Amino acid sequence: MKQKLVLIIAGGMGLLAFVLTHVYLNNELERIYENATTVSVIVARESLPAGTELTLQNMDVVTVFEASVGRQVFRAEQREILQGRTLRYPLQRGDMLSWVHVGANLDEITGLAPAIRSGMRAISVPVSAETAVSGLVRPNDRVDILGTFSFVSETNPAEMETVTFTVLQDVTVLATGQETARQELEVVGGARRRGSYNTVTIAVFPQEAELLAFAMNTRGSLTLTLRNPSDTGVPVSGDPVNFDHLQRELPRLNESRQRALQELRGSGNLGTMGR
């Protein structure tokens, strides 16, 4: 009798421990996911073989935690855009639909517009290898834009004067040519290679877009200077640079440069340059 009682008590305590553990884990999960962001994504409503044409009838929308999906997965608002596209790979019921399955990059379907922050505008400026840091400027880089223009000289109206100055600072690059930050690199011979480009698309405010549009239609050129990702400073621009300014300021600039280099050497930061 005592043994049965012991077994009953032990079983009851085990059951109680199980219930308490279950409640605790549920509470912990609720706490963890309390502030988690959810998104609505597109999934296959049924098993779909390769070659199937996507329609509103064979696609469905489910809600998942944003952290559990990548950027390649299509969101609910893109369902109508996908109509008529053909699957390259099969999907099982409930599988999330990504650009891999339709053989197209997200940017080819959604365009660049979703990447532009509200209140800003995208504008493309002409560049060359020389004016875009040997073509090393890439999407998501941040750059400063220098302008070099020819004006009528103030001292001699019969002559033209060339002047260079900083037009904009800390500008985000959205695309180089037609390559955006989300596009995959072209793979050639097993190695990744990016294509060349002659335009750079940047994100600016509307007033800055007007300024750049004017600058691009004025006698002159624009040059990009590349920033370190951690460099968010916006130094005060100096006087416009012309030939007289160059002759006058070069000695001072060289002295200032040497002092800055010595400070970098002293702090040990100079050794990280170029790595």
C-alpha cells in the first residue's frame, strides 16, 4: 500500500513538474517574442512542380517572424507582381517563395523604388573610372561629391576660370549602373566579377536633386570620393579651389597633412590604412 502511495505521489510530482515546466517555457517564449516584428510572406498554397505558372489561386500569405526569413523572400504586397511568372524549381505546400524560384532578382521585379527612404529621391550622375575611384564605388557605399566647373573669371571677364568645390557630403550610393545592393554578382569562370558602369545612382533630398541636375548640365564634371563606412563626420567645406587658391594653400595643406600623419602614426591607426 505504501509503495503504491509512493508511486502515486511520485507520478503526481512528475506531472506537476511537467506542467510547471510547460507553463514556464510558454511564458518565456511569449516574453522573447513579445516585441518581435512579424511580416507577411508568400507561400505555395499547394505542391507546385517546376514550370508551374504562378497565379493568385496557387499562392498564399502567412505571417512569420521577420528575423526568421531573408530578404530574398517575397512579401505579401508583391503577390500580384508575381502573377504569370514561371517556377524554375518545385515548391512544396507551405514553402516560402523567393526570387530563386522564379529566376529573377527582387530588384528586377520590385524595382529600385522600395530602397529609397521616404522624403528622399534617387538621381543618377555620370561617372567614369577616374571619377568613381577607379570604378571601386559599390552600392551601399557612402561618398562625397566634388564639382569642377568653368566660370567667367571675376577678375578678367574675358577669361574662363576653373573652380573645384565640395557639392555634397556623406551621400549613399543606391546603384552603380544597373547593379543595386541586392543584386548578385556575376559569376565568370568560378570567380565573382562585377561589371563596369558609367552612372552612379544616389539618394538625395529633393533640393539636392535640383542642385545636381543643374550641375550636370553646366560646363564641368562631378567626382566621387569614397568614405570609410564608420566615417560619418561632415567637415566644413573650405573655399573653392582655383589656381590662385592652389598656389596659396599648398604649403599650408602639406604641413597640415604631415601633422595629421604623425598623429595617426602615434595612435597606431596609420598601420590599418589600405588593409
